[in-house]
Amino acid sequence: MNSSEEQDPALIYEQLLLKLIDSFSEQEKWELFSPTFTSDRLRKYDSLSVTKYFSSHLSPDAFELLGHATGAIHYDKVSLLNGLIDFFAWHRVEQYELIGGMETLVMALVNRLSGTIDTQAKVTDIVITNKGVKVCWNHLDKQKTAEFDSVICTVPATALTRINFNPVLPSKQQEAINNLGYCSASKTLLHCTARPWEFADNIYGGGSFTDLNIEKCWYPMDNAQLDSDNVSQLHFVAKNKDISYQPSVLTAAYRWEDNSREFITLDETAKTDLTLQEVSKLHPKIKQYTDDIIHNIWDENHQLGSGAYAYFAPGEREKYQPFLGQSYPVNNPHVFFAGEHLAINHASVQGAIQTAIAATISVVEKSFI
């Protein structure tokens, strides 16, 4: 490791990506968010993986450290431009926390809907008719069918491959749906009777990044506030020290790609033992305060589809993006698609919402034709 690499890995990560984006013209910056490129430079960078870019700019030791600290080491299948957009989406904009959890967003939508919501339903067929579009689905082992003027389809690409379309989807769209890559991810949550990471280790919010299988720990922020004496360093202290001795939930592990796939192969007991063993290296007292453990692995959630979030591999943006979300049928659409897999910024609720708004506008516009 040379002297310039002996600094915060997150800072090196940011410097390398900022240097890259600063080299782009204004036209190229706008083109980052387009399905296709006119710039040969963008096409060149899109042909590289995130891992290849960082490993080519750092010594092996520095890349090993930066890769684990930032997650870049797991992006050997993800295109550099996909990673660049992720960087600006996650690190360069203001983010919001939904108090009460993500379900508050779902319930807010549910409360605005006047129709019937059919849960535990698996769509099997989407058929274009003379009147509109017929949808067939299984609900509690019963087959149901209904016809609509238009449909917005929001299922992930991995689940979309299991729906029969009649007539069939265009070949380019089907190819994009079949071949879009999905990252593996899993989380482990610990329910703790108290918060030893706070009262023993003085950690209030934020995360810990490791080279272990657990990869990352994320700490609850509900008892964190900025230290008024150290605001410039974003140093957090307790809002109320008594809360540190009350029950809480710790995201003890957030695994990506190889770490997640390795974790999947273990039985339930081994999963729990490995997680507690590795978290104890960070917080030695954690076991005595843990009374429940939940493992959530997206690859095993077959009701939604395999994988946690979509990504473009090197060279796939231009190959798949123009066709993935095109309305169906093209000449007289009745089915409109939405979801994070269609957004330029993958893996985000923001991208899912933006594509849903676009699909809704298309439905409304069609109703006035």
C-alpha cells in the first residue's frame, strides 16, 4: 500500500469515482441516465466491472481493504456505470427514513385504494383480448380470472419469466427479462434485551464493515443524536442513556453476493452459530443479550422471485434497458411495467416509485385516447 492509499477507504472510493465523473462532458453526464449511448467513452466504461475499475487503480492490498469496506469487492459482475449511478444515488443525495418502517409506505397506498386487494396471489397468465387484458391467477389454490382495460405489472424479472403472455412478448423483451442479473443478498436481525453496542461500545447509529461473512452491521438510529461538540465529524451520542438498556433490534449482518450464497448453504443452526460467532468479534457481550434471531434470504423467497435487486453486467445497459419495460403489445399497449429492475438506479425504492409513476401516467394517457 503506498502513502496515498493510507487513508479512509470510503474517501478513496469517493475520490476515484468523482475523478471519473468529472472527466465526463455535460452531455455524457446526462447520457448516464439514458438507455443507450452516443459516447464511445461511456460505452468503454460500461464494458468494465466495478471491481475491475477499482482493482486497476489500486494496489492489491489497498483494493482488498477498500473492496470489503465499501462492498466494491462483490461487484465483479456489475458494470462500472451501474455502480457509478448507485454511488451518486446512495451517497450524494439527501435520504429519508420512514418512521415506523417500510410498511408505512405500503399502508399509505392501501388506504388510498378503493378496490379489492387479493394477497397470496400468483399470476399465471396475461392474455390480450378484444376488450383489454385478461389476468389469471391462483389464490389459496383457487383459480381466478378477471378482465381489465389496462394492467400495471410490477413483479421482478425473475418472477415475470414464470407468467405466460398471450400473444408472447417480443423476442428482445423476453431475452432482456430472461437474462437480467440479480444480486444475492441476505440479512440477519437480532432481537436484543438491551443494546451492548451502545452502553459498552459507544456506537449510536451507523454501521460496521468487515471482511467476515456477516459483512456489515447496521445499528438503530432511534437513540442517536449529533454530538454538539463534534458536529463536523458527524459524531453521534445517546439521546437518552436509559434507552441503551432497553430492548432493540440489531441488523447483525447484511451479506451480498458470495457471502450471501455461502450463507445460504448452511442449515438454520449453522446460520445462527456463524452469525453470533462473528458479531461477537465486534461486540463480545452480544450473545447474552440476544433472545431471538431471524435470517432473511432473498434468494429463498420464491414468492417474490430469486435475488434481491437487479443489475446490469458490463455491456448490458444498451442491450437490455431499451426493451425491459416497453409496454405490451407495442402497437396498442394494455400492459405497463414498473419496478426497480426497470429503473436506471437499481435496488432503490426511489427507482421503483419513479417507474410506477411513469406506468400510471401511461395508463391515464391511454384512457383519454
